Amino acid sequence: MFVTANLSDSGVTARSEILNWVESWSRRMPGSFAEKSPIKRVDYRKLAFDHWEQKGQVVCAHCGFGIRAVLEVAHLDCNRSNCALENLAILCPNCHKMHDLDLISTETIIEMRDRSKIPVWSKRMKDAGQKAKGTLRKRRETERRRKIALKSVATRQENSRKRLLHSSDDSTKTDRKEAHVEAKL
């Protein structure tokens, strides 16, 4: 809703009253541009990302999700003014929401945040060689069966063509025999 005022005295007064009201309202809003706060704002996101990037662990502390643009920084004690590194954890939006709802405990986040994020490939790849060998064997067997099937189809087509030629030859032979028999009669 826009308020227009004339340049008359009543219009200027109404406009100045509206501006005064907006200014007083904005001072009361926490975090507003007009708020005069003695507390210096800290860029806790940059602080947390810089700290964990030095360790090479810019991933969700709980699930390991690692797209930096999506990751968030959580205050573990739910106090946004406490920006100590011990109170910050990098979480994906899902884990952050679950932590805020107490579905993931703070102790779990701290424990998982502080542990090493070096993957143990032997656990992840324990059967990879055997699986790859089995997959290759299956692929070769499938290819072998495919070749046999194609050869079988080609053989059937060749045999049916030969039968068709022989049957036409037989019919002409039969016709010739019948003609020869009729000629004798």
C-alpha cells in the first residue's frame, strides 16, 4: 500500500509520521539494518569452512555429503552468538534439520566431526576384484550365447532356403516325370 501526500502541511506531517513509525519499527526488529548492536558480527560460515578445509574435511560431519554450495554451518549449542570452532559443525541441510529437531544428538555430531575422514578402501572394495571378474565372466558368457543364437538363426535360414530350392527342384522333376510318363502313353 502506497501513501501519497500533497505538499500541503497536512501531507508533509502524515508522511513524516509514517517515516518515524517505520524507523522506530525497524529499530525494534532483531537483525535489522537499523539495529545498533554492540556485538561484532562474525562470519562463522567462512571461519568453519576455512578451519575444516585446512584439514581437508569440507563434508557433512554426519553423512559425508560434500557439495560445498549446499553445506551449512550448525551451532551445536543453538546459540548463534557462540562462534567458537568447538561449537561449529559443517552439516548438509538434512542433517542440520535433524540435529535441530534432536533426531541426531550433539554428541554424535561432535564425535563424527572430529574423527578422521580418510576412507578405508579395503572395507569398501573387499570383494571388488571378485565382483569384476564375475561380471566379466557373465558378459563373455552372454556374448558367447548371443553368437551361438545368431549362428543358429543363420543356419535355420540357410536350411529353409535350401529346402525351398529343393522343393522347387523336386516339383520340376515331378513335372518332368509326369510329362515323360504321359509322353510314353
